[in-house]
Amino acid sequence: MSFLPGGMGHTTGAFVPGVADSQAFPFHIWKRLIARHLSKGNLALSGYANHGGLSQLREAIAGYLKISRSVNCEPAQIIITSGTHQSVDLCARLLADVGDTAIVENPCHWAFPTVFAASGLEVAGGNVNDYGLDLENSYVPPRTKIVVVTPSHHYPTGVVMPLSRRLELLQSARAHNLWVIEDDYDSEFRYDGAPLPSLQGLDNDGRVIYIGTFSKAMFAGVRMGFLVVPSHLSKAFSRASTKLFRPGALHLQAALADFIYEGHFSQHIRKMRGEYSSRQDLLRFSLEKSLGDIVRLSSARAGLHVFAQFSADVNYQSVINESKREGIFLGTPCFVKNIPALENRCFVLGFGEYRLRKLRPVCNL
Ligand SMILES: Cc1ncc(COP(=O)(O)O)c(C=O)c1O
């Protein structure tokens, strides 16, 4: 299958989407916690990780998710992974057969079609409107097994899925007997009001697999994420993760458990929520001031990017090339099938990595 990959191959710089500000991360604390667990006195943590990961970390994550995301789970349902790609890969291998189909949102994060295609799955694009993925009005091919959704903050259009659409989506997934992968990657960063509860917490059917990552709340290179699987799948997922990936890095898992238990994780999120909120306001203000009506911005004040949609075609390649010459790398969405109203008209503008004093000149303020 072929799809139209977005992105720009850059992982750093002004407007690169979805990158957290690692300069603001408390590395001094992180280093201290790693040193605590990486020593001759703690050789138990120098071996392989079995059973889905270190139990202290799985407990810490379960506790955090219950309180902050209304996720209903026991630690045994949590499988530690090396991030979203590996989480999706495990789902593709365990929940579908080669030749089955996975529905992804169109447009979507490039990782989903890439990983599914690598596992031999067909990929179909589901329709996204102002309420998020509209599965009920999307074509569901006969051998579809999986649907992936980003309800907290659709990547890239920034739509937040309201409760009514969440319930409708679960109903539609039940009617088609699909597994639902809920990628909750941006949920920590909602700037006006409390986030909506997760799909997983609304699921009475045991069909939602919840995926989380520490790339945004900590830093991209930490490469730790997790799955929350329904309890009847936990043994199969933990066995598969152990056998396929032979994971390790238990000292990092122990450090992360302490980082959460000692309150550093919540404290860092609270600090960054304020920071990112100001950066997003600045970017929005600047875009509206300089471009006015010719650009429509995603409305939700959330996440680490703003989605900018122009009212007419822009000379895409020339804008991208011109910006590159200025050292600015503009992100573009990944489409699974063409959407004429969006293609050649939209950019994904990340603001996570740049501090206000650096962002101001780039925004011409
Ligand atoms: C929709 C979405 N999910 C997840 C991630 C995080 O992926 P990872 O855990 O591989 O860093 C991103 C990163 O930009 C993303 O855009």
C-alpha cells in the first residue's frame, strides 16, 4: 500500500511538531534517580525485563492513570514498551493477521500506517470531522480488525472528541467487532479546563487498548511508553513483549517509578502546562495578527502544536523550501487518502521546543 507521509525528517527546531522542551526537563533529578538504581548494590535491575516490565513502574502508571485519565486498570494490564511504535507493533501482531485492515484517522500521525504496513496489514483512512473520527460514516473494509484514534487531541487537526462521539465510536466499534487503539499522547496538556475521560474508562466491552508515551511529558529520547490492555489479553501481551523484544533497562524503569511516586512527574507536567499554554497563545496571536482570515487555526487550546489551514491553495513546496532557507522546518500531515480541502493548504506548527524568548523573533513579535 502507499500513503502520503507527512513530517519533514527534522526532530528539532522552531515549529517542529510534537517535540517537548528537553531544556526544561529536571535532568539533575533524573540522573540522581538513575544513579540510585544503577549500582552494584542493585544488580537485580541489571538483567532482562519480564512480565511486561518492572512491577513498581506498572503500579505507578496504573495509579497515575486512574486519577488523571479515568483509566480503569490493574498494574497487570500494563505492558511497558519503548514508545508508541512498539506499542502499535505489538497490537498489529497480536490483534490482526497479515492481510487484515487497520483503520487510522485521515490525516494521522505517520507512525500508524508505517507500523501497520510493516506488519503486513492493509491501512484504510477513516473520516475525521469537527468532532474527531467519524467511524459510523467511514468505509469499514470486510477484514478490518483495528481502529486507531487520538481522542484527546486529534493529531494533526487538533480536534478534541466530545463525549457523545466517544460513545458513538465505541458503539460502532462493537457493531463491526473492532479493537480500538486509543492513543492518548497529548492528554497531559490541556490548557482550558479538565481533559475528558479516556475512551478506555468508558469501555464496558474489553475492546479498548490504551497507549501512552513519556516522550511529551518528559523528553523524546527517553523511549518509554506503555499499553493498557484488557485483562483477558494481559498474559498474551506480556508473553509476546518478552519473547519478541527481550526488553531490559530495568534501572530506567525503576528511576521512572520513583520519578512518578516522588511527585516529580506531576510537578514537571504542571510547570510545562503553564509554559506551553503561553507559547501556544503567542503563536496563535502572531498567526492571527499576520495572516488574519486567510488561515484557520485548530480551536482546542491543547497539546504541543497548532494546526493551520489556509483558505486557498498555497504554493506548498515553495513555502516549505523558503522556510527551510530561514532554518524553519514546517510540518505537514500524513494523509492515507487525498483530502483536497486540506492538501497543499495546511501545516502542523509545533511550539513545544522553543522558549518564549526564542519564539518571539521567529513569530515576528
Ligand atoms: C499521535 C502521536 N502519538 C504518539 C506520539 C509519540 O510517539 P513516541 O512514543 O514514539 O515518541 C506522537 C509523536 O509526535 C504523536 O504525534
